[in-house]
Amino acid sequence: MTNFKEEKTFLMIKPDGVRKGLIGEIIRRVEQRDLKVVALQMFHPTIEQIDEHYPKDEKWIRRLGQKTFATYEKYGLDPLKDFGTNDDLKMGKMVRQWLVDFMTSAPLVKAVIQGVHAVDMVRKIVGPTIPANAEMGTIRGDFSVDSPAQANKEKRAVSNLVHASETPEEAKHEIELWFGNEPVHEYKRFGVDE
Ligand code: UDP
Ligand code: MG
């Protein structure tokens, strides 16, 4: 039988999270939900590492463009006027490049989090991508207020404090990429494992 307590996800505190002094707060919110930190480190990534971290497939890049366009539509903005395109893929490629610039602009904190439905639970704690849409009580909703409406004008990625894997497959890829052969630690959490 699958042991749901063993599910792992990858969490990364982005440059704005580190620079706002939110490392402790973010980890606290994860631990508060009885999820277990099983690996944790501060580091400064290379451009190549970040390029490997974010998916390169067309579907994912288009989705990135679509998230921008959804905000543009909601606020009555015209992407053609701002960016000379309304093509998902072209927009997505621009955002991906800004994302690489952003993610290499300061040290980051990377972590592996373990627990029942770790992937979904951590996404729930983090909140949706665009902070302006994130509910109070989520990390993105409580500590940031960015939107593609503003970020795109400044030719930068949306600052949203944290990265968290969206699926178990994404988690597996990211844990391997960022922790490789480094051991994930095992211990028993009071009240959870005993
Ligand atoms: N992003 C952006 N503009 C957008 C959509 C996303 O700058 O319109 C950035 C944002 O920092 C986001 C990252 O790209 O966290 C990765 O996007 P994804 O759709 O995977 O969102 P996440 O999984 O981080 O919620
Ligand atoms: Mg994502």
C-alpha cells in the first residue's frame, strides 16, 4: 500500500521572499501544517540551473503567456499595445526570460517537504500564482501584491515569494535537480509519526 506520509514536494523561497526576511515565516507556515522539512539549504543559483528548473516544453511556456493574457483581459489592457503580440508562446518566452533574470538576482532557499499530499498541501499554503488573486491566509496573499499588469510594464517576472511543485512529477524532477544525490533526512515528527 502507498504510504501517503512519504510524499515529497520541492519548495523554493524566491529572491523577494529572502529579501523581505520571510524565510522563517514561510518555513513556519509549512511546519505548522504538520508537514516535515527533510532538506533545507540557502544557495545562489546559476542561470543554467534556473533554465533547467523551469519546464521548456511549449505547453508550459504557452500557459505562462496565458496567465499574463488572463490578467490583461480582466483589467481591460491590450497586450498588443504593450508587447506587440497576443501570441501565448511569444509572451510566455518573454516571461520565462524575465523569470530567469529574477531567480538569479539574489540567494534562494531550497527545501524538500514531506507529508500527506505534500504537493497539494504546500500549493494550498502558498496560494495561486498571481498574488493579486491569492486569498488572505496564503503566503502569496498575505505578503505580496504583484500582477502581470504591473510586472510586464517593468519587463520583469511577477514577484510571488515562493516556488512550489505543482504535480508529483514536477516534484520528482525538481528534487533530483536541486538535491541530486544529497540525502533527504529522516526523523519522526512528534504527533505525526509517533
Ligand atoms: N509568472 C509571471 N507572469 C505570469 C505568470 C507567471 O511572471 O503571467 C512567473 C511567476 O513568478 C510564477 C512563475 O512565472 O511563479 C512560474 O509560473 P507558473 O505558472 O509555474 O506559476 P507557479 O507554479 O509559480 O504558481
Ligand atoms: Mg509552476
